Amino acid sequence: MTSPVVTRFAPSPTGYLHIGGGRTALFNWLFARGRGAKFLLRIEDTDRERSTPEATAAILRGLTWLGLDWDGDVVSQFEGRERHAEVAHQMLARGTAYKCFSTKEEIDAFRAEAEARGSYAVFQSPWRDADPATHPNAPFAIRMKAPREGETVIDDQVQGRVVIKNETLDDMIVLRSDNTPTYMLAVVVDDHDMGVTHVIRGDDHLVNAARQQMIYDAMGWAVPTWAHIPLIHGPDGKKLSKRHGALGVEEYQVMGYPAAGMRNYLTRLGWAHGDAEFFTTEQATEWFDLKGIGRAPARLDFKKLENLCGQHIAASDDAALLHELEAFLAVSGQPTLTDSQRALMQSGMASLKERAKTFPELLDKARYIMSSRPISRDEAAEKALDAVSRGILQSLTPQLRNASWTKDDLEAILTGAAAANGIGFGKLAAPLRAALAGRTVSPSVYDMMLVIGQDETIARLEDAAA
RNA sequence: GGCCCGUUCGUCUAUCGGUUAGGACACCAGGUUUUCAACCUGGGAAGAGGGGUUCGACUCCCCUACGGGCUGCCA
């Protein structure tokens, strides 16, 4: 009988949602959602010094923006501390753990001495096999009685069969002398209690998996399926750091990348499904598997991210895109759309979305919608509006006033005007763009005219011709 | 220092012993065009190095180099 699949994402609330953490969460989510399984969220807040509620909130916001919804309530690891202590004591009772009275000072001294000698032996507690009768009446930590010989084998779905010699692992502390659980114990207990079947996490935990597996064995619990994924590196191949900027998932939102494109890019980073590059989230959940995860760390490539985002923007539903655009405006601290801007955006979206890779870019292309008369013009636009062009624009307005305002009608008028003036259409389009958008780079003149309408078009042309 | 993991075009990757080593992004050239974007065509571009195993290695094994991780009463 195979138990139903359960995955989880377990971040420490010590900062925002890291881009690597976001991808780890995404992989877990994809794996679960593709199998009708559960995706749980647990906050590893046992380190009271470094954990903050603000960080937890930021992580939740990041996940939500990425569209990764979790099942059930968010679990606080700290809340389970009594259960963790209980398990530590069960280990004691089973003889798979022991009380260690060595003080932190003694252990530090041992390490310092070892280092001075140039050796790096693991600390071996003198209390491992001590007679309980000799136990002092003093605070103690509970240490796992780890096997000293043999090896622990991690059957990893990504890294393959990884063998760790037990002699290289020490008797880790599972319960501190102040009765608080350590991470090693807490993860195992929580994953077991939450029924987690697949642990998909960064490969910085690969060796930890061996230690954790010892606890599973000590408690006689079923070991989950391991999948340790490589970390993400910066564009320079080095560890991701502040220097690379854009470490937090939310920063990507502020930069204006659409969530769908972000998901696509992050999924593709370190995972492959043949030659599939551009895909929907539905396809991703359907295709995602552990086998497709690569073993080497991947670098962030903003160009590819942008390309994918452009494709997703173009493929998006107009109304949904407008909603996401407004959300972007809000998080990036920009003014909200006025009612008329929103209405124009709605009708202009179809042409706008074909040409933008990010929301700032889309907004830039939508300048003809975002600005109102009088339209301010940049230098190139000013140049395009020379005396001759102004004259042509002037001569155009009577015809436009009588136009039926359909694409065909406008096309007939404009190409006719170009021909009448003995110029190519491109020569006419430049001043039109300048008049309509204040720039010589803009969406199609027909699209702009159709979106802003007859009156506004004529008014802008008259402004420019004046 | 010890242990563990990794290494295919600039980047993300395909390949699961036999391929002219494929695709995508980026780049370069040309085309189309109503500017930008898009689009079309073409191009350059890779198995870290060295040993094995094998009729045959990118693929399996070993060594080296480089990168990363772990080595806490942090997570």
C-alpha cells in the first residue's frame, strides 16, 4: 500500500522568500498538484532569536503571488515543541538517545583543541555509555545515540544513492539543555506527524538527510522519499548573494514580471521535460516529476526570464492581465488607474500585450493611454513634427471627422493621404505617433486611434498641428 | 582538514553506450514591416583535464582541477 503523496515547504522565517526557496516551494507544489496530493506549509520558527512574524508574512505573500496555495493551516514548528520533547524522551526510553551532561564550554574546548592539533574529530560525548547512576544532578541535553559503524544510505531521487559513513556523523543533540528541540529532531517529527511522504528541498540538506534518517530509524518510522535539488546560483555562477540583487521573490513582482512567467521560468530552471520551454502551469503540474530534475546548480538568466514572461503576457486573458497590472501598480507604489484609463486599457490590451515582456514595458507602450492632453513630446517626436508634417496632419482632420472609425476606413484614409502627399506610409506614421503618443515609438497608429477614439484622436492631431 | 554533491554551446537544458551531440534564450547576418516588439531565414557556439572499461563512450569506473554543501545545544 502506498500512502497518498504529501509534500511540504518548510522555510525559516528569518527574511523574505528567497528566489531559491520559491523554486523549492514551486517544485513541491507542482509535484503535489500534479498528483492530487497535499502540499503543506510549515514555518520552521524554532530559532526564536532569528524568527520574526514579519518574515513569515513576507514568505506567505511571496508564495501567494507565485500562485502557490497550500493545504490546511500554516504549521508553526515552535508550537510543536512539547511533542518534539516527548519524542526525544521516547528515544531515551528506547535507548536510542542518552543524556549528555557535557557543557557547551567543554565541547567548545574539545573542538578548539582538536583544531589546534590540526585534526577534526567529531565530538564524542563521554556520557554515551555512562552508567545512569553516575549522572550528576545538572542540566543535560539529549543526544541521539547514532551508530558508530556502518553506513547510512540515502536513496535520493535526484542525487542517486548517496552513502555516508556513520563514523563521520556525531551524536547530534535532539533536545537542548533548555528542553527545546533542535532542527534535526523537529523536522523529522513534524514531517512524520504531518504524513509527509516526499521531502523535496535544497541539496544543502543532503548530508542532513543521513542524520535525519537515523532518527526515523531510531523511532521505527517510515523514511520519506528524498529529493535534494541543487541550489540556484547568480548569473556569475557564484553563490546567490546580495550583490546579484533581486533575491526575494517579491522583488520580481515589483520589477513587473508576471507570476505565470515566473513560474514557467523557475520550473524550467533545473528541471526539463524534453524540449518544452514555454508551458502553462497546468502543463507543468501534469508533466512535473522528480526524474526531470537536474543535478547541477543553475544560474539565473534574466533574458530568458523576460522572454518567457513576454510570451505569457501575450498569451494572457486581457481582463486577467489588467488585474495583474493593477496589482503591479499597487506593489510598485504607482498611482492607480483612473476609470477612463482602465477603460482604455481594456480595449487597448489586445495590442499592448503583444509587445511587452514586463509590466513596466507594457505601461511604457501604453503611454498613449496613460497620458492626457496636451501630450508631452520627446525630442524625436518634436523632430517628426516639422512644418510639412504639421500641414499634413492638419489636412487630415476633416477626413477623420467624417470617418466611420473602423480599421478599414482609417487605413483607406491614411494610405490615401500618404499617397496624395507623395510619401510612404512610414513617413506619415511618424508624425502621427508623435501627435498621438508623444513619441516616435508606439503601438500601431491604427490601434491607438481605435482605442482612444475619434474625438480624442482629432484633438491630439490638432494640438500637434497647432 | 574530513565527508558529501556537482561539471554538455555565453546561459537553461536534451541525450538514459552507437546521434552530423538536439532545442530554447542570448548573440551575429539577412529578410519582412508602420516605429518598437513580434515574425521568417541563415550562422557561430558545448561534453573541465587525464587515465581506464568496452568493438564503441557525453553516457560506466578511477584520479586531478574547479565550484558548492555539511562538519553547531542555527535552520
